Amino acid sequence: TPRMLVRWAVAHQPYFPPNGGYRYSNTNYLLLGLIIEALTRDSVANQIRKRLLQPFGLTQTSFPNDEAMPSPWARGYALDSNGRWQDVSNTVPVAFTWSAGAMLSTMDDIRRWIKIFATGAASGRATYADLVDCIPFLGNTSFGLGITCSAGWYGYTGALPGYNTADYYSPSTGVTIVAWIDYQAKEPVEGVASV
């Protein structure tokens, strides 16, 4: 459960004091989900549906309530120790990630969502300013509140065994990039969608 994962995570020593650096952690998103449910007395799934999916017409996107994948769905692959392809689909069930990323979507909905997210249409002006107040962490890449900032591009990456995504929008050019790959390579760094 999310509470079990948070208990496990906070049992470890922090990498640095607050505002002392950057290190990605799904724990922050799990804590946010627990806060949302405590404040709204509603499920994260319901809040996402009511506040984001319905208002922005993202009809092909959902927050799963179980571990079943809808048909059809893309299979994910990895290379075994002998260099042979193996199907690793659902090695980490999508529901396991809960508020840290348990979303199912189509390419078209993601293309529309990344522009909504990257321009602040889904948040208030003050929240958006905080969202894109990015901390440098790798080369010309910085990380804000749930968004990656890089050379005028704003978006996000995600990875599970067999899957790797990168979705970015450039407000200055109006260009959107959506890359979904059904293989997660060890290099470059995790979260960069490439083969």
C-alpha cells in the first residue's frame, strides 16, 4: 500500500537537509496522494478524474483502480542475461505506483496533456510559478515541482521495466514531443526515452 511504501522510505536517512539538493523520489508523490485523500476525503483517482481528466476532455486517460490492463495495450520488453528479448510487461503492476504514476493513457491524450501541464493551464498562476522554479540536476536539465525543465522545454519522463516515456512541450515554439518506447535501456540515465 502507499502507506507501507512511505513507512519503508522514511526509515532511511535523508540524502541531504531540505533545500540542500535534488534527488528524485516517488515517495513525495505518494505523500501528496495521501494528503489529497486526507484533505478531500475522496480518492486520488476521483480527484484526478474530476479536476483534470473531465475538465480537459482527456477521455482516453484513467487512474486504474486495479491491476488489470485494458485491451489492447503495448507490451514491454527487456534483454535477458543472454541478450534475448523477454516480455516484462506488468513486472511492476501499474497500480503499485499509485499517485506516483499509475495512469493509463493514449498518445493523443498525452500530447494534449503535456501542453496543458507545461503551460500551467491545469494550475493557478502562483502554483505555476512554483512549478517551474527548477533546480539544476544534470547538464542543462532542471527539475521543478513534478516537471522537468530543459532549454525552454517542459515535461516529464517515466519508466517501468519494459517501458520508457518522455513527453515535452516548448511554449516558445508550440512544439510537442511525445516518445514512448517499449524497452528500457540501462544507458543513458533512467527516465530518458531512448534505445
